[in-house]
Amino acid sequence: MKLLYVVNEARFFLSHRLPLALEARSRGYDVVVATAPDTGEERVLELGLQHRAIKLTRSGFNLGAEISSYRSLKRLYQEEKPDLVHHVTIKPVLYGSFAARASGIKAVVNAVPGMGYVFTRRGTRASIGRAGVNFLYRLALQHENMRVIFQNREDLAGFIAHAIVRREQTVLIRGSGVDLDRYCRSPEPDTAPTFLLASRMLKDKGVVEFAQAAGAIKAGGHHQDWNFRLAGGVDAGNPGSLTEVELRRLEADYGVEWLGHRDDVEELLRGCHVLCLPSYYREGVPKVLLEGSAVSRAMIASDIAGCREVITDEVTGLIVAPHDVASLAAAMIRLGADAALRQRLGEAAYDKAVAVFSEQDIVAHTFRVYEELCPVAEQSE
């Protein structure tokens, strides 16, 4: 069995889909990973996985480039002749599904980890863009032997309600899982309360609202020793990204600390008291919330699809309204001042991570999907 993963960037594959590929290899699959070039594929090769470079941009729309992406994928499928293709994120799902049908690929898995930037913008142009993407989804997701994996119930229900997919084609797998050996329960540090937002530095992730809430808390004259940290890099390929200049201005104006891109996320989580994600980005299931749960941290997140899969208000964390700086600041003050509440929420989050979000369970669930589809491919040989 040849299994081909198609993902925008190698870095995203490594952070979100590598355990699947390694498990597939251990089961005897011939595994190939296809991503855009110069996106971290050196590590893919170091791990002994095959890599193919494809023409694929992560964001934006240029007709010539999109046609080139489709042709690149079609050529890849005709050359590799995979038995099963697993597409991840919008462009691989759309163009890859068309190319798979045109190339006679017998089994397709399409993973929709979140609706992304195009579904968070407002205005006429954004509405037209969303309508166009939905139309393309409806055309693309017509493969007769396909499953579409959703990470949260609301995205799944929306696709069915808009007749984009049939219910029997859908599967709910909540997130990419968390490694419970790497991210394990740990006590809070014996320091002043520290609040952490760890993500790409996108406006839609609530970075500005986090900084403004921190500034409001400090301006109140109390809690001057509390720490507010931003961890994540600038994402030049995303039109919603903050620039380095803008992030330095947030530091100066609101007293937050921007740490830049960090590879030691588990250490950052262990060093904080509260993990925050005041996002209004259309999340699938935010991986950082799974990691925060596994470390048993109290969390604050926005009342949006994806975040609600992880956090139940007052049970595994606190839920606040998107864009609402005042409610975010109030939740921060409440958790910063109440260690017992932090411990209760963190322990409940940890229990849920073990019960629902373990990487091992997510991998097993995904392979059940593969096994439903693969016999059709095998019989065609």
C-alpha cells in the first residue's frame, strides 16, 4: 500500500501529521510526503520518509498559480500512483481532490482542520470569497470512495447543511492529538502569575486583544508583577499576520513580552500559569489548547468552534466572547488571583486530554478510516 500525504508546508506536516506517517511506515505502508519546497522538508528526509516537492502556495489566489498547483498534483499522482491520498488544509483538499479523480486514485481522505483566514474576514469581498470556496468544495468533494475528516462538530454540521458532503462521507476526529509523554502534567511555577499566548502572530488569533487586556490590567494599578507573554513567529505568508514592528509596538504600549518563534512550547507551557487563546480564527481544534490541557494548565479561550471542543466553560477553562477585551481581562484577573480555581480547571483539562485527545487514540481512529477505504484500492490491483 502506498500512502501519499499532501500538505501545504512540511513544518505543518511535522507538527500535526508526523505520528500518522510514522505509524503507517511501521505497518508496512510505502509513505510519501508532498509539500511545497523550502518549508522544512529536510527534517522529513532526516526521518527517512520520502518527499516530493509540489507547486503549492499556502494563501492568496492567483489563477495561473492555482492552475499550476492542480497540474503539479495531477502529475504527482500519475507518477506515484498511490493507493490512498490524504489531503490536509484547503488547497490540497480542493486541488488534490480534483486531481485524484482525474488520475484515477481509488481512495481519498480529506482533512479539514479549520476554515481558516477566508472564513474570518468581513465585507463583500470576503463574502464572495467564502461563497467561491464553498462552491469549489462542493465540486471537489465528489469522489466515490472518500472520507472527509472534521475536527469539530460545527464545521461538520455546516458542510452537511450546505449540501457540500453527505453525512456518511464524514468523520469527526477532534484534532491531531497530543503526545502525553512529551506534554505531561506539571505543577505551576513558583513565580508571579504568567499568562501565555502561543500561536502564529495573527490578528485573528486575538494577539492584539491579549495585549490590550494586559495593558488594561497593568493600567489598573494592581498586579504589576504579573507577566504577559506572546510566543510565536510572524507569518509573512498570511495576510492577517502582525509585523515585527507592530509586535514591538504592542510590547511598548501594553507591557507584553514577545518571545518570537519558539520550538520549546512544552517548556513555555510549564513556565506559565494560564494559557490564553482569544482567537476568532476559524479553528479546527487548536493544538496548543490540547498541549495546555496535557500540561494541566488553566486556560482562557474564545467562544468559537474548535475552542469549544476543548474548553467547557467553568469546567476545563474559561470561555470569553471574541473581540471582548474587557471580558478577557476580567477572566485573566480572576484566574491570576485564584490558584485553587486554576488547579481545578487544569486538572479537569488534563483528564479530558487523556480521555479524548491522546495522540495514540487520534492515530488509531484515523487508521480505522484508512482501513474502510483501502480494501477498494487493494481489490483494484
